[in-house]
Amino acid sequence: MAVSELPKIAHAELDPAWLTQHREEILEPGLPIVDAHHHLWDRGGGYFLDELLADTGSGHNVVATVFVQCGYGYRTTGPEALRPVGETEFVAGIAREAERRKLKTHACAGIVGAADLALGDKVAEVLGAHIDAGGGRFRGIRHITARHDELNASLLSRPPARQMADPVFRKGFAHLAAMNLTFDAWLYHTQIPELTDLARAFPQAPIVLNHFGGPLGVGPYRGKRDEVFPAWLAAMTELARCPNVHVKLGGLGMAIMGFDFHKEALPPSSEKLASSWRPYVENCVQLFGAARCMFESNFPVDKAMFSYPVLWNAFKRIASGASATEKSALFHDTATTFYRLDI
């Protein structure tokens, strides 16, 4: 089936009035948090510095954030390969503005940009340009490889099948560790073994899997969570044997995950989110250890399904039985160390 014939799965649309129908007191308001994954863009009315700060300042102690590429702010002229550097230039400017305001939250303390690893050795020039543009904050890239032959869910481009195994892609990938840069992996649960193979081939490369590894809940997987979960868990068990791989715990508010909280009459409570997500979080922490796991908001994407205060309350409920050291790792230390944040 051609891509154009596949049903388009878009991000859920934000309804601010709906979100205000459920509010909660902040749990553990003093706990330091690094939001390990968010975006900035002009979609849906825009989500830029002021919108980010409204969320990070809504009660939780968010001390820093990490921006992850989303295809916004690209250069419109010049070599095609270098156009994503415009996003890093834009976000570095946002970070400088946040710094100028002397805010509690170090917004965009780390920047994860985009570069086409399929350029092979030529990607080194792009990576160098990102580093130069990042003002000391550029930490790595995300090259999206999420693909499923029965789904059309990417808002950016549809990557080739099995791209992480491509020799030219791997030539490009080799430059990341050589330049002390990280790799954010966004893919679906059916592709986790491909990432495991890549991680084994490059044991020195620091890799972080986004959004729990994308356990799908739409298309052929809708209503089959009981089948998807054990398949996801088996793949994650193998991936966890790669010590260079970390995991971002979040992103389950994306439409493709199939939880559909946004379709309910009222926004979900943190208790409901915690109950729904606990098996994913607890298994990841058990497999990878807290020192290789980090919580993320994935805002504003996930904001269509719950508010920032409720999201972090849910994470705190799930982690309530963790030791002080584990909790510090999950909410702050792992992200700070992985991305070498200067905070």
C-alpha cells in the first residue's frame, strides 16, 4: 500500500478549556526536575519560551529542560544538509533569552538537533555547524527512524525501512561518539531489535531511546495492548543488555500510543495516569536501572491529553516507592549526566 493510502495519524489537538477542568495540588514540590524532552514550535498557536515557562512554572521544581528537534526553524536557504542547523540557532537564542531573564528554570540547557546520518561521512560538517550554533548547549542529534508499513504517523518525513542497518547511515552514526555527541532514537516497538543491533555495533555511542520505545496502540495494534506489552517487554529486555543505552520515560500521551485520554469528558487525574503507565515505568527501571532512565514531558505534544502539573504528579506517584537516590536519578541526575548539562 502506498504511503498516501495509509490513514494519517496526527497528534491530538490541544483544547485548553478542557485541560482546565481538572487541577491538582503539587506533590513533592521541592523535588528537582530536569525535563529531558520537549519541543518548541509554531503549531496549534505556538509553544515557545513563554508557553514553556508557564508549564515549568506551574508548581513543580523544574530546574532545567532539554530541547529535542521537531523540524522548526530550519534555514530556508543554503545547502539542504545544513538547513536543520537553523533550528539549533533558534533554540540557542531562546536559551540565551531565558538566561537573560535570570529564571529558576534553565530552559533548553541541552539542545538535541537534527542531522541526516544517511549523509555518511559528510554529516561531520553538519554536526560541527550544530556545535558552533549551539552556544555550548548542543549535545547531540535525533534522527527519526520510526516506521511501520501499516501506519503513517510521522509529521516530518517517512524514513526508509531498516535504516539503522544501512552501512552509509552507520558511517554517519560513527561520527557522533567521535565528536562526543549523543543519539536520541525515536522508533516503534517493532523496531527495538534494530536499535539493539546498532547499539551493539557501537558500544561507545551514548544512545537514549525516546518515549519508552513507542509501544503502539493504533492501527493493527488498537485494542491489543495485552499482546503488544509482552512483545515490547521482550525487546526491551534485550536492549537493556546494552550498557550504552538509556531510556526516556514519557511520551505515552501521543495519539499513536492509543491511550486516548483526550477523548474522555474530563482530563485524566495523576492517579489514572500512574495506573495506566506504571507497568512501563517499573519494567524499564528494573531492566535498565534508574541511572539509565529519565522522565520526560514530551510537551507540547502530550499536552493535548493532560496538564504539566498532572503529568509530573503521575510520575511522582509511580516513583513513590523508589529510594532517594533512584528518585534523584529518574527526575534529575540521569538527564543531567547523559546530556552533560551545565546547571
